[in-house]
Amino acid sequence: MIRLESRVIMGWQWVFVSFSFALATLQLDQANQFEVTEAQSSTFTGNMEVSGTAYSVSCDCNPQAVQEAENIRCAPTRLILTQDREGQGASYDQVSAKFTSDPLTYVRVTRSSFMCMDGRTNQPRLYTPGGDAGEFILALLVYEDISGTLLTQQTVEQYFRQYLDCMDQEEFVMCTDDQSLSHMQRELSIEGIDLENPQTRYEDQIRGVFTEPDNVGDMHLRMMLRYPDMYAIRPEVIQYFITAYYNTLWAGDTYSTYLNLVQLAGAHNETGFVEVRSSDSCNLEQAAPVMQARSGGPSTLSLLVNHLDASSIRRAQLAQFFAERVARFRDNITAETLLNRMNHHGLFFLDVTGSYVARALPFYTATLV
């Protein structure tokens, strides 16, 4: 039996084929873990058991933190893996083996950062195109469209710092890589550029080139800058954000301590795309499982991972921020309107980027139930 599903978004169409023999239910051998990420420094770590399920917890032992741990109910015990599209790369058996061998740890999405969708990361993370930067840029683009007011460098920096001031997660991630840095160094004829803390005499030169596509190490942001018409966006907004990010990073003030510029090493060698879907109970808890895009060295299995449900939870946070802190409750700009538009455009952006970076790869869906 073959199930045919078609996804059509703004003129782009991907057809996914699921084969009945590629559907299985994987029993998770290791106990599920739930990690509560708190902004405060933890003073207690340990294990607890709720309804027969073991959890790893961390808290600072104040009443609010203890209540948070006691209220955890999300504990899926099965992972359903489906192959949505055949391609050249990782087999179904290889991907299923990865998910049965890697322990699952759950995090509170609202208090966690998002890594860029890149197969070179080897730490358990939540993933979305562009990471935290990609989701904030999505919110900027949607807000500009709904408000009808063109953003400027000044307003983007203002909104970004306001968001850093009130965000729930401990860090804000943007990705780059050693290849884009090498290109920048050759272009400027400067060796040993430190993007996190460059020498003051080089800052203006770096600002003049760090928004050029070849100098942007995140493939989603690079695609948006190189082919803005494909995304139906104004590329200046992305340029404003990248500039705002580096300006904030280099300022050396409190805001800079919230930023995590992740520099990825090596060439891309992804062999599959995995979309992670959370259970209904986890979505209600605003929780999701972190995944490792790569479990070992460069020669090991490398996947492009996207947390679809978790991304929507982050967009709800951003929508509330822009509705309340930026639009200040203007009648036509509500959190619900912003969220609906962000989810719509977010799927479209994912399809455009995915059709380029993962066009020949097999597609899988991992659903926690």
C-alpha cells in the first residue's frame, strides 16, 4: 500500500510518498528524561519518578522551580518513524538505529534556544532553519508586512535588544562556519579574524562584507540573501538583523552575553532530512525532544533535523512579543494574526530552503507518541 501526501504552499509543491514497509513503532529502550531549563543558576540536580517514569531534573529549589518539576507530565514511550520520500543517503534502518541508540531528553521549548538546521552539530539541540536568528528574522519580516512600515537598521537593533531583555531562554543562537570565515578573510586580506571579538581597527571592514551571501555561514540565511525573490522577502531586513547581531555581540555589554555565535567546522555531508513531531501532551507542556544531528565525528551519520511543532511554540512567543512590546496592541496586529502568518511563511521558507539543500535526500518523520 502506498500513501500519497501532497503539500502545496504558495506555488511550491513537494510530494511525499510513504511506503507501508517503512513504517514501524520503535520502543525506546532508555528511560525518557525531561530537562527543565531555568534562567537561574541551578543548585540541585537529581532524578525523580512520576507515575512510574524516571526524570532527570534540575532546579534552584525555590518554590516556583519545584512546582515546575512537579507539574511535568510529558513522557512519550514510543517513536514512530516513517519514510516520506526515498532519496540518496541514509537508509530507513540507519535512521531508526540512530533514534533507538540515542537517549531522548526533553526540554521546555519556551526556555531553550534553537540551533540552525545543520548536520554538522553534534550536541542535542532543538533545530529550525536559521536557528534563533532565523525565527527572529521571520518575525521581523511578518511584522513589517502586517504593519506596512518599513524597518530600518535602527528599529531592528531596538527590537532585538528589547527581545533579548525579556526572552525566556538563556542564549540566542546564530550560526556561521569556517568556510564563510575563510572567504571573508580572503576577501579582506586579513588573517585570523575573530568574529566574536575582532580587533577594533577591522570592525568597519568586516561590517562592509559580513552580509554578503558567501560570508554568511548559515545556509538558510545565505539562501534568503542570495535568492530573496524565491522567498518573496525584502533582503535588507536580513542584512539589518545580521548587522544588529554583530553590533550587539561586539558592544561588550550585558546584551552581548546573551549571544552565542556558533561556528561550525567542516563540509556538509548530510545524508537525510528528519522532521520531528511532538506528541499532543508534549505540545501542551510546551516541551520537545532534543536531537543530535550528528552523533560522532565527520564520518558518522549526519542529518538535517527540523522541529516543526517546537518552532511553532517559539513563534507564539515572538508573536506575543511583537504584538505587545512593538505594536503595542494596535488593533490590526494581534499575537494570533502574527502567529498564523509566521507559521504560514515559516513552512514556505522551509520548503524553499529544503528544496535546495535537501533535494536529493530521503525524508523521514519522527513522531513521539
